[in-house]
Amino acid sequence: MAESKIAQDLIAQENDTRAAALKSDYEALGANLSRRGIDIENITRRVSEFFVAVPSWGVGTGGTRFARFPGTGEPRGIFDKLDDCSVINELTRATPNVSLHIPWDKTDAKELKAKGDQLGLGFDAMNSNTFSDAPGQKHSYKFGSLSHTDAATRAQAVEHNIECIEIGKAIGSKALTVWVGDGSNFPGQSNFTKAFERYLASMADIYKALPDDWKLFSEHKMYEPAFYSTVVQDWGTNYLIAQTLGPKAQCLVDLGHHAPNTNIEMIVARLIQFGKLGGFHFNDSKYGDDDLDAGAIEPYRLFLVFNELVEAEQRGVNDFNPAHMIDQSHNVTDPIESLINSANEIRRAYAQALIVDRKALAGYQDENDALMATETLKRGYRTDVEPILAEARRRSGGAIDPVATYRASGYRGKIAAERPASIAGGGGII
């Protein structure tokens, strides 16, 4: 039986105070949905079976390029991070897997697996880091990694990614996510074509090292840390990479890695259509790659993304199993609370998409009835599905109100007493 970081009797006590209200709300919503021909029990079951991976790096406090203000009880290393990740899953029952970042989380693979087993956690996609230099690294990535002009630097970056695969194999991961900061800050600094050729050759070497049952996710980003050009700057380039490498290569969509006003849900539809949607890094943004909590700024856009996912799921797209991961930086909130809320917001968007009347929507689309088509989507979005989310958590052993229960547990104060305070003053997003 998995070790619990939050006392199960506390969860039960907190749930008891909210059970009657939830029962009333759930029955009322069930009656409402029944009139629309929707079985609430089916939706609750499907929500209960939807999971999203949490990022190991997300349970620490982030920062900006100018400053970082540490929080209390910050994790000292990967084992503390896994403890914090287990708290999120115990309360939400939505996050049973953790996505690791190497070398930040590098340690003995057997110890990692044992710690995960102890906490009832599995491991999702591995994330390599060739966008910053590790201590003792021979070749610097200041001017690129997989696309660097120097062959030895490229080889070092390839070797690091293969090391991530080996660690992942030992702990049960089945995917590698590759994001690089390679690019340029000035016109003329880099030859666009040659840089991309070098990147593709390096990725091909990584692809060869993939086990047969693994996937390779390439991730695009319009800017940052390179501000004039990036080697993998948009979904079209990302698609070219996946097509060039082979069937195990797919595109990862980070919701913050796009130009303002980009139609992300249409990108999702295109990648689904051509079999190259690998998965997501969920977050939200106002101005750029802000890494804000999922659904914090544009919850309707999150819903529209899930509308495409549910539509593909229901029309029976072959081998459709995208990876769902959170990728956020928490600067002013308790990271555990933000990740709890994000997991719930992602499930909310899924539930809302599930209750869209797809038959009616298809009819309005065929009739070119723009108003009723969009109103059909909005009806799903406007529906308050919180009782479904809460009931799904309760039935799985989680908390009806996970943030309130987390605060009642005193977990943050407990770990603050155990973990030394971080030193402030550092810059850069962790």
C-alpha cells in the first residue's frame, strides 16, 4: 500500500463536512444533464479515468529573468519533489505520474523507482536539458546544443538525451521530450538552413536510441532564450521534424509557446488529422510564455483544445493516446496549490467537452449555422461541472475540496520546519 503524506482520516473528515452539499449539487446537475440526454454517471466515470502528469520542477518556486523569491519548505531534491507530487495526487486523484527533468532530477534510477513505488507514483515523459550548462560540463550550450556548429557539442547533447532514455527505461517511462533553446539573437548570426540540418541529424541519432515502445516528442517555441530566431519555432517546423524522423516521433504542444492570438485548437486539429499529436504541456499565458496556472487566463481556449481532443476520441482516431502533462512556473503561489488547481481545471475542460451535443454541433456545421454552432459549444462550456469533478475525486479517495483539505493538513508548515530555507536573490526560471 502506498505511503500517504496527507492523513486519510483528515480527508475523510473534510469530505464529511461537504458531502451533503455535494450530493445535492450532483443530483441537481444529473437531472439537468438528463434532460439533455446525458448520463452524468458516464461523464463522472470518464473524468475519473482522465489523468495528467505533474512536473517535478513545478513543485519548486519559479522566478523571472530578474529575480526569484523562494517559498517556504521548498524541495531540496528529487525525493522531496516526489513527496510533494504525491500530495497533489492524494488530494486530486488526477496526477498519478510525474515527469522528470534531467540533470535536475538525476540520481540512482533504482532509488527513483523505489521512491515512486513507495508513494504510488509512476513516471511520465523524460525531459532533457540542453538549454543550460550543468556543472562540470565540457562543452557549453551558450550558442546551441543539438544544432551547434561544433560537432563535439552536438555529440555531447545527443549523449545527454540518450542518457535520459536509459534513466527512463529503468523507471518505467515511455517517452522523451526534447526542447532546445537553440537559435540566434541577431540577423545573420546563424544560417537557418544549416542549423536545422544539424538539428535534424542530431535528433536522428537520438531517435535511433529509442526503444520500440517509446515516443519522441519534439517541442516548438517561438522565442526565448533566443529572441531573433529559434531552430524549432512553430508547429509547422515541429511537424516537419516528426515526419522526417519517423513514426515514433510526434509533436508536443505547449500552450504558451505560440505567437499572440494563434489558433492553438486548430493546430491541435491539424496534428491529430495527420497522426502527429504527441501530447501537451498545459499552462496559460497573457503576454508570452508566462507558464501561468492552466485555465487562469483563457479557460475557454483550454476548453476549445479539449473540444478537439474529445471530437477525435469520439470519432475513433487510430492510436490516439496523447500525453497530458503540466508545465508551469509558480512565482507567487504555493506550487502544490497551483498544481492542484491546474489538474482540476484540465479535468474541468475535459468534462465540459464531453457534454457538448456533438450530433447537434455537426448538424449546425453542415447547415452553416454559425450562431447555433458556437452556442452549442458554449452550452457545454457554461455548464458548471464542479459537482462531477468533486464526485470523481471523492469516489477515488481524494478530497471534495482539495485546496481546503491541503491547507487543513498543515503540510506546508510541516515541511517548512524540515527543509532548510532557500537563499533569495537568484535569477532565472527554475
